Amino acid sequence: MRENTAEQNLEALTAAPVHRFKAHSEIGSVEANVISVALFRGDPAMRLRDRRNGEDVVCLVPPELRDAIVHDVDFEDVWRNSRVTVHGKLYYDDDGRVSRIVADRISKMPPSSVKLEDLYDSDFTEGLDPQVYLERWREGTLG
């Protein structure tokens, strides 16, 4: 019986349609690092590195945003690899990746001030071995 079920499942999987992305655009935001500021086909733009997948994305800066962005993003941001959130029209390619952005707002994200050492708590397990602590936690006998 198992072989039949496995064969039937394999047939069903093979026959199932594969989801395909289509190039499209939508309003949204992307968190990225500023890689460079330059012109793209004669228009002001920034090259960003998408934080989700590490891919570079061109971000076009419309004329009405140029002055605001000049005050918000500068050369230091490129040199420091600063993080920004870009809101605007996102253009997706056939593989479902953001290929271009037309910004309507850019927000610089403050650098993280939290260090790993700040998160460490030597008393978290109340002095118990981690394995014992987890066992007691699962049993509900902590506290």
C-alpha cells in the first residue's frame, strides 16, 4: 500500500503546476545598505544592497525628492555602508526579485548600539546546567 501511495504522491507532485513569478510593480519598502550614489541613465540614483538577499538594486530618486535626500543621505553613508529603508514603487523581475525602485521616501536607520555582550545574562538559567533548565522548563517545575 505504501508504494502505491508514494507513487500516487509523486505523480501528483509531478503534475502540479509550478508557481512562476511575473514581472510586476507594487508599492512597498526595502531595507538596504547604501553602496553608491550616481546617475542611472542620466537621472540621480543610488545603488543599494538588499538586506534580505544581498543583491544590488538601483534606486531612482525623482526630482521632487532630490533636495530632501541630499540632506538625509551623504557620502559618509556610502563609506559607512549605512542602512536605509526605501519606500516607493518596487519593480520585480520574472524571478520575484526587486530589480529597481523609484523612491518616494528614504529613511536612514540608526546604527545598532546593542552589543552581544549586553545580551548575555549569566543568571538566566538560575545557575542550572542548560539541559536541566530546559527539562524543568518543559515539565513546568521552574520557579
